[in-house]
Amino acid sequence: MNLTLAALARRLAIAAALAAGAWWLDGPSFLFVFALALSGPLLARPLLDLAGDLRQQARAAVWAPQEGRHFVFRGTPVSVREDVDHRRWVRMADGASSVSRPATARWR
């Protein structure tokens, strides 16, 4: 994300320098408007990259509490807990729902 912000700041400085140079050379004229129009394509890519980075960070923040505790077995979500001895435990209801046969027929 720091690289994206640096690229955005660098391109924003270039766009501001172009606009200031156009204003200094000719005042409010076509050259100034053209310099402002060039800032759109110049800033588009870093802004899109910044939006993608923010999305990744938001997803990481949302899923951080669930990291390492959510598994899927044959398309069925399975909740896994870990105790202090680092042994993993699966809920019996999740284990029963993940097999093809009903749990009552299998456990008899």
C-alpha cells in the first residue's frame, strides 16, 4: 500500500506541476485545460490500485478472527476449535452433516 500511495503522490505532483506550468505560461487558456485533462489518465491507475489495496486490507481485517478455524469438507463448512494443547476439535454436528449418510444410522 505504501508503494501505491507513493506512486499516487508522485503522479499528483506531476499533474500539479503540469497545470502550474501551463498556468504560468499562458494563464487560463486551452493549454491549462489540456494540462488538467491529462491529470485524469495520469491518476487513474494509482487510484484503482489504491482501491484494490483497501479492499484486500478490509477483507484481511474481517477474516482475521476466523483464520485457521474455518474449513470445508466436501462443500460443507466445518468449524474447528483449537485448545491450549494445540489439538484441533471438530463439532459433532459439523462432522455428522459432512458425511453422506444420516448420523443416526451410522452411530448405532
